[in-house]
Amino acid sequence: MAPSSFSYRPPKNWQRVTLEVDPMMADAVAVFLTELTGCGIEVSSGGSDPNQPELQGNVTEEITGYILCSAKDHGSEKMSQLRDFLVNLHNFFPDCAAPRLKSDIIQEEDWGKSWKEFFTAHQITPRLIIRPTWEAPNLLHGQPDKDVATIEMDPGLAFGTGHHASTQLALSLIDQLFQTRRTHLHKVLDMGTGSGILAMASGLFGAGEVLAIDNDPDAVQTAQNNIAINRLASIITVSDIDITAVQPAYDLIVANITHDALTSLASTLVPLLAGRGYLILAGILKNSQERSIMDVYTGLGLTHLSTETKEEWAALKFIKN
């Protein structure tokens, strides 16, 4: 078994941005902050604010995101974009209280250590359990079930433990697809693999060949380690290859990334699908982003088959005609 410890690069600094907004503005702010940061966001409901009488009786929304403090601008350019957006947004909602912005600088932690506090074995789909490397086997169900696969993993510094709603939605659609079309899903591409969780699930569900790609060196290292731990290296190849260098044709392509990335990649991803190939997209906010992705991909000749939603997130399944 491969070691579950990593040798990481020096930690990065992030600007944590917290916005308290009127519920009328919450969707627009969530969409903008997701696209600005390129990462997941946190959304929670707060109480009435005694310092803003116009909000009394209403519940405010608190939205948090993280902006990487690069050596070049320390995040100031994106913070300036965010402030300009908030001013313009308030002009559209003059009857609402102005959004309140708070920010601080935090240092990136070793997720492989800090996530131990709350990353425990959990069942994502009827046929898939995710278990951290530091937890003993079979704590969730006692005796192993031959029909339930287990992924043992260390999240490292990459996204993807199965706790986030967008990852759960993608895994659910992958599981359903393999149950109904197992013999037609030999070759799979996982675009933006992160921790490798979608690629590993595809391999365990029956894919014969999986290519997992990511442009983040931390994600490539993390995914390679997790794939080795689960003895899937003979099936899954992890690479930082550019998507434009990938050759067709794939029976299934999965991508759990941001709306903007999915939009810009559409004309590249669709030709990589085999005839009657499937595409599963996640990392998409419900409503406006969901409709946008639908329009883009159906406009390129795909047929939309189904959508699943959870919390503020959506995942979509398409088939190539």
C-alpha cells in the first residue's frame, strides 16, 4: 500500500472574504464570488442585524469565499473587482441594505491534517463509501458489503472528499450511469480531478481506462497517491496534460469545476466524447448557472438527460447524439 503522508510545498496565503447580504442579493453574490475565486463557497443564514433596522424581521445571508494572495498583487485586484461588483449590485437593489464586507488573511493548512477533525467514513451513494486513510475499516457498516465499493483517501491539498454537495451530486450521477450502462463505459475522462475521487469511483464502478487530468501540481500529487492507495494505478492515469492535447473518444467525461471553466471548455470537451458518449458536469449553482450550462452544451449538439440538485448546487447529465 502506498504511504498516506505527503510532502507538501510551503503553505499559501488566502484572503478570506465574508459578505453579509440581503437575501434578495444572495444568489447574485454567490455566483460572482464562485467565479471570482474559482473555488467552492460557504453559504449560511444569519439572524436579523440590529445595526441595520431595514433588515429587521429578515434573515441575512452570509457568504464566504477565499481569494489566493498571489506574489504579484496579494489578492488586491480581485478584491477591487468584488467591491465594484457590490456597489453596482446595490444600485440594482436600492431598497436593500448595502452588502457588508469583512476580510482577513489566513494561511493555508495541511488539509490532510486539519480535515481529520471532521472527515470520517460516510456513504455517498448506495454503492460507494469514502473512508479517510487514518480511520479503521468497516466502522460505518461493520461487515463489508460486496456490492459497496470503498475509496480510502487522504484529501491532501486538493478538493474532493465527498462532503461537498457538488461532489456528491457528481458521484450520484456516475453511480446511476454505471448501473444502467456498465458495458458501454470503458473509457472515462475526469477533467479537473482534484483528489481523484471521481476517477476512482469510475474505476471501481467498472471503467476499464480512466484519464484524470488537473493543472494543479498539488492535485496531481494527491490524486496519484490516492489512486495508489486504492490499487487503481493499472486503470487510472493522472496527468497535468493540457486538455487540448487529449485524444478522443471517451464513453464518459466528468467535470466538477466552476461554471466559467465549464463554459470555456465546452467546445473542447464535446468533441472528445464518443458517439452516444455521456457527459456529467458539476460545480454549478442552481438556476442561472444551470440554465447557462444547459444552453451552452445543448447548443453544441448534446441532449440533456437529467439534473440533480442539492443545497444551492446542480449537476447535469448529457448524451452525445
